[in-house]
Amino acid sequence: MRRSFIAQNPSILWFLCALALFTLGVTILSEGFGIGVISTSFVKTLGKTLCLCLIAIAMDVVWGYCGILSLGHFAFFGIGGYAIGMWLMYARTEGIVMGSLAGQPLPPTPAEISDTIGNQIFGVVGSSEFPLIWAFADNLFLQLLMVIVVPGLLALVFGWLAFRSRVTGVYLSILTQAMTLALSLYLFQNDSGLRGNNGLSGLQNIPGFEDTSQAAISLVFFLVSAFALGAAYLFFAWVVSGKMGSVVKGIRDNEARVRFLGYHVESYKLFIFTITAIVSGIAGALYYPQAGIINPGEIAPIASIYLAVWVAIGGRGRLYGAVIGAAIVSLLSSWFTGGGAPDINLWVYTIQWTNWWLVLLGLSFVTVTLFFPKGIGGLFDYLVRKQS
């Protein structure tokens, strides 16, 4: 008798159950639900952590399963954040402008409203005109569509050009990093249409919910982030299973042999690269309304390198390993850089973790690479095999 997909992959059920229990516990203990044991700021931190776990899964699929070390997936993450941020900023500014113009004797014309909104948004960079990329900023549905379309289209074009040329290995990694750097440098310019170095701010204020507390809004985003993580985990577990999963892992292990067997390797790589870029964009669209601000620094190449470190520490080639790595590093980063970790006085020198956290992260990465190449997830595999 043929077993179901979940029965063949029990780790999926374990993960989804753990995620459900975690989500339920945070919901009950949050201020938005009413008990108030967990603060709103920490709920936001947990919600952002779930979004980072989501992009870590995407990175694990493209690198750990397909063997493509992409150093550009955080660019897709940032594009998703900018796409939803444009609507949030436009709609919020429109509400403020309409409220200020409501008391005038003559109703304002659409052109006057548009000019005033443009001046409010782009005055910081010395402009008042809406760039072409803001054409759909007043439409929530179209901007949500852009969260999927823009990262997917960019990944599709970039991947098609790179994979058809059979660029692999470190050269492909350099290309993805160059793409990320080019995008970041472009967004730093004031004439990029996205407010340059100022970025988009005030994204935590959701238009139409001005009377709703941040505690309730943060809880809703946390729940949506948890649902997105669970859905993505289930989807990618299906992708890397069965025949497709075997081909994808075969490409990672020996691309030439898979091509010799008659499989169109470029199509498989392009599919994986594009679908993971789309999921990264969705993760960014959920992350930045919780962070409240996005600027070009978020898309810098170093962010994608951090992403690879998270996956390596958690254990690449294991979806739950990517989640573990991203969650641990994200929460520890918040603790160390947020002043939670006490300074260590060595008499001649005081270690302040806000300055030494990246050093600790680098040492952890080197240690895991040298002594635990399968990451934290590999330890779980070892314990399971030992008990069986």
C-alpha cells in the first residue's frame, strides 16, 4: 500500500506541529491577545525571525539541494519589501494629505492631491513627481502582485542568461553578488525613485487601521508569517522529494552526469532559482512592515552572505536545519546587539557584545564548517540514527 507524502516524510509533520504549538503559545501570551506576558516589541522580533526563516528555507533549497550558492537572494527579499512599502507609504501619506485638505473651501483637484502626496514623499530628496515605478503604488492588489512578479521576473531573466551560458560554481556566486551590489548602489541614488538612502519609513503604520493598536497589528503579522513559513516548508518539502528532488540533488552532486542522462539541467536550475526568489520576495513583504523601515543598506551583498552563514550553521540540505540556523542567529543577534548580553570585564579590556557580535558569528561559522560540516541539523540526524 502506497504511503502518503506526509507519511514518507515524518519530519514535515513534526515541524508543522512544532510551528503550530509555538504560534499558539506566542498568541496566547502576547499583548495583542490580552495576557501580555510577551511584549509587542518581542512579538515583532519573533515575527521578523519567522520571515528570516522563510528566506533561509529558500536559500537552502537553491544552495543546499540544488548546489547554487546564490549571494543575491537578499536582493529579492528587499525588492519584496520595497514593493509593499511603496503602497504602505503612499496610502498612509494620502490619508494624511486628504485629512489636511478636507477643511478647505474648495475641494482639491486630483492633480493637487497627487502633487501634495508626491511632495510629502519625495521632498526629502528634492523632488515632488512620482517616478514611473510608482505607477501602481495606489493599488494594493497590484503592489502585492509586484511582490511576486518583480523578484520572479528578475530571477528568471538573470537565471536564464547565467544558466544557458553554463556559468557555475564560484563564478555564478560572483555574478549574483554583483547583481546585488549593482541594485544596492542604484537604490542609494536619490533619483532611483525610492528616496535614496532615506528609504521608505513608517511602514508599521497600516493604512485603514490607525485606531488598531500595534500589539494587535504585530500579532496579525506574526500569524501570517507563521502561516507563510509552514506553507513554504510544505511546498519545498514536496519540491525536493520524489523524482524532481532526485534530479535537483543530482545536479548538486554531479551536474554533468545528470545532463548526460538526458535531463535539461538548465530548466531545473531556472525553476529552483526563480521559485526561491519569489518566496524570498514574499518573505521581505512580510518582514519590513514589522521592521518599519527599509533602505538600500538592507540589500547590500553582506546581507546575502549572512544568509548563507545561517544556512551553513543550521545545516544545508535540511529544510529544518535552515530554520534552526536562521532562528538561532536572528534571536542571538537581537540579544547581543540589543544590549541583552552583559559586557565582560577582562580588567584590561571590556568586551562589549554590540561590537563583538559579528566576530562571534564569524567564529561560529568557521567552527561549524571545520568540525560540524552538516551543521546543527546534522546533530539531529545523528541522534535519530543512534536511537533507531
